[in-house]
Amino acid sequence: MNTSPAIVILGSGSLATARRIQQRYPQALVHGLEGRVEGADRQYAAFGDTLRALYQQGTPIIALCAAGIVIRTLAPLLNEKGAEPPVLVVAEDGSAVVPLLGGLGGVNVMARELGEVLGVAAAITTSGELRFGTCLLNPPPGYALADLEQGKRFVSDLLAGEAVRIEGDAPWLGQAQLPASDSAQRTIHVGCTARPASRDELLIHARCVVVAVATGGADLAPRVRDALQAAGIAEPALACLLASDADMAEPALHEAARALNVALRFVPAGTDLQQMLGDALPAARVESVGGLALAIAPAPVEVERLGRRRGRLAVIGLGPGAAELMVPAVKAELAQAQDVLGYETYVRMAGPFRDDQVLHCTDNREEMQRARHAFELAAQGRSVVVVSSGDPGVFAMAAAVLEALHESAQPAWQRVELEILPGVSASLATAAQAGAPLGHDFCVMSLSDNLKPWSIIEKRLDLAAQADLVLAFYNPISKARPHQLGQALEVVRRHRQAHTPVVLGRDIGRPGQTLRVVTLGELEPMMVDMRTMVLIGSSTTCTFARVGGGEWVYTPRWYPTRP
Ligand code: SAH
């Protein structure tokens, strides 16, 4: 998940403050209201929908506007269960920082950071935080609170004047201003052993245990739980599972990691896992319990430095161009991508990107090479995205990526987590603007003969036109083959009447888009270029005037029955 904050602004007056905030969070994007803010990183149309969507995705929000607006906007969501991301409001001129929500998600930490950037004191109101300078209920990564409700009681006790003693190693607590006393009754216990917390204790688990798992088996998660229990380890102390990379694609392993809510890391096949644990965590105690090897380190394990993760390759469709027409799963994938590959125009369309994201722009024709490069990167454990316009499965990269995988004998490529994420294809985006020309059976064709002989194109055109299917033409024409559209239309005209409606959508969903409705009789190749989508109606496709100008085009759902 992407946890970079979203900086949301309503007017250009906030842009300067937003950019100052962005210097503190370089991965954050500035979202600006369409028509009001020039030069934001992302544009949005509706403030309420945008804010609620960000909140529901768990994205930290820094809104540069009145607190009341944000409170009213998010109020309907506050009773819903689920993670509460930090939400802060900042005065447009940067003179005030108010943390609103997400106390357990670190909102006060962010408020202080923002206060520092803007040179103001953050409006922190959380008693524990004010008194102790840290939120005891929100330990840093590597630590997990055993029980939130008990934790709240404990903090109230400290606020009421109780002193506290720290047992175990927790460097971050050293910086807190706790009412410490060696003779205190209340203790904060930091460790990884399973034990019931006493009334006077705040139990924090250090995530310092790694379990090496040999192969899947459906009952892996319960086996890990049993092994932890047998070793006297609390489950939240589990930092990750470690497995051989030969098992990287094994579903049971991933299910177990999900069930235990931990990361899965891999080491080269053939490595002795127990040995590996010992080597990677030299200070750890390695035990064998119930057929599993357990490593118990003296401090939280830095999971990112242990073996490597499974690489991911997503082939995504951007839709026709407009950000609103990009599906949310694609947006999320772009946000977590480490490498982005594609034709330069589309990579640019998919941006803006952060400095840490690597862009690999290539020529439009190097598809197979690009697909192989994507696998090479993903096989190293990286998160890779290959971009296509429209839908990746429609005359685009998804088939090239699968072809590269099919041809490859490399086990490391087969183990990559591969996913294809759909997009709104040009024919659908064009059809929607014109009305519903694809409302009945239709046929999609690319008129490019780069990868297929022209004779097959003519044959298919002939049969599809004869079958009275609506026709959607991708790649209708190019400089290299200026005459072919004319030839194609000749074939179609054998079966279709001159008054048949034709929709021409150019740069749909992009700046300067145009939509034209003509008849087949009027259609000339010079009206069409390689950025145009051509939709040719069937015998039932019809048009009627739209209020406000232009025409609606649709193909009815029914078809006349023959007498
Ligand atoms: N994968 C893409 C299609 C790639 S083929 C998709 O699903 O949309 C490229 C052809 O698609 C172009 O020659 C043009 O005919 C059409 N096309 C792509 N984007 C378009 C847009 N925004 N407006 C009109 N046609 C477009």
C-alpha cells in the first residue's frame, strides 16, 4: 500500500504552502481542484468524493482548507470500521497545523513534522502525546502493541500520575518523557514471549522472530502458530516468513503469510534454511520446532534486509487518457511501482512519478524487448509496471508480455507475480461519447498489417461486414500505409449502405479531443489518422439530434426477425 500523504488543495492560493509541505514528504502528490488550481500534480473534480476515496484507501490526508469542511466531508465515514489514516488540516498560508484524525496512525508525529516545516507549533491536543512526547499506543515499526484497550487504560493511569518502569529493550521509549521510576508498579514490558499482561503492565511485542518454512501444505499458518506457541513466542512478534525461492509462486505460502499478516521473504533454492537464518541473523537463537526453524533475534528484524521479496509485474491500461477514466486499481499499482516501462507518450501520460521510481521509455515497436526487460526486473524482486493506453489486452502489451513468458524457459520469470489490470479501451470511450453505437453485437479489428497479412484483414472485414456487425477499427491508417483504409472501406461498402452512421473519435479523453459523426458515404480516409477510432454502424445503427447540438448514435439491443 502507498502510505505517502495526499496534499489536497482547493485554490491556487494554497499551492505555495503545498509545495513547502511536499519538500518534507517528497513522495506526496498535490491534488488540485480542476479549473481552480493550475500546476497541481493531480487534478480532481469533486472535493468530497476525492477526500472520502483517499480516506477509505487509507491514504494520509493533508488538506489545506478550513477544518470544518474536512470534518463535515469525512463525518459519514467515521463510524465505519477499518484503518483510520492520519488526517490533518493546514491553514492556506501555513500559519496553523491541526491534526484531526488518526491518532494511532501517527497523526501527531506528522503534525509536528509539518509544524517544523512551516515554523509553527502544531495544535496537538492528545494528553498522552503532550505529556510524554510520544504516543505509547502507536509504537514504531518493528514493535506491536498487544492490546489496545488495555493500552488506553494504562496511559490513563500514567496521566493520573502513576510512575512507570521499562522492562526490555525499546530505544524509542528512551526519548519519551515518561514518569520513570525504578520502584514503579506500572511497567512497560517489551519482548517477544507469549505471556498474559498483568493489570499493571503495557505489553509491547518486538517483532524479532522469523520462521523458515520448507514447503506449502494447506495447514501452514496453523503449523506456524503451533510452533510459535510451542516456543513460547507471541504471534505479533513474528516479523516474517522465510522460504526458498523455488516455492515463490506456491499459493499456500502466500495464504499463510496473509493469514499471519506478515511479509514473505525468499532465499535462493538449495539454501539450508536453518543455516541461512543463523547467517542472516547472527545474534539470533535458532530453534527447530515442529519441523519448522525459528530464529529469535534480540531486536526487531529488518525484514527488508532478509532475503528478498517476490517480484511483481503488472500490465496496466491507462484508459484513453483522462485521469477520471483510469481505474482505481491501476492508480494504486502506479503508486507502488518501482519500475515503469512503456512507450514514452504513455509513460508520460501515466505520471507524474516520484524521484525514486525508475522510468524505462522505449520506442513503440520494441514490444517484445520491453516485455522481456519487464520480466528481468520483476525476477529481481522489483515491482514493475508495463503501461499501455486503453486496455492492455486490446492490441497492446498484455499479449506481448504473455508471449514472452510462454517462450521463456526461465523459472525465475514463471515465479513473478503477474497481473493484468484492465482499462477503458478507445472503442468503448469513443462509443460512450457518441451514445451507444456498440449497443448490439460488434467486431473489433486492427487495420494494421504489421503483424498479420493484409489478405486476412480483407477477409475478416468482408465476413464481419456481411454478418452485419458494427465495426470498430483500431490503427485505421498510418503514414506507412496510407491507402489501406480506402481499400478496407471498399470492402465494407459492398455490404453496407451509404447512409450507415460512422463515428470518428480522435484523441478521446485527451486534450483537443474531437468527435465526428458522418455517414459511410461521406467517410474519406483523410478524415482519419492514427489517433482516430473508427466505428462503423450496422444496418440498425441510427442517429437523432441531441439537444444542444450534434447527434446521438446508437445501435438498438434488438434485431429485426426475418419474416
Ligand atoms: N490498447 C489500446 C489500443 C492500442 S492500438 C486501447 O485499448 O485503446 C492504437 C489505436 O487505438 C490507435 O491507432 C487508435 O485507433 C486507437 N486509440 C487509442 N487511443 C485513442 C484515443 N484516445 N482516441 C481515439 N482513438 C484511440
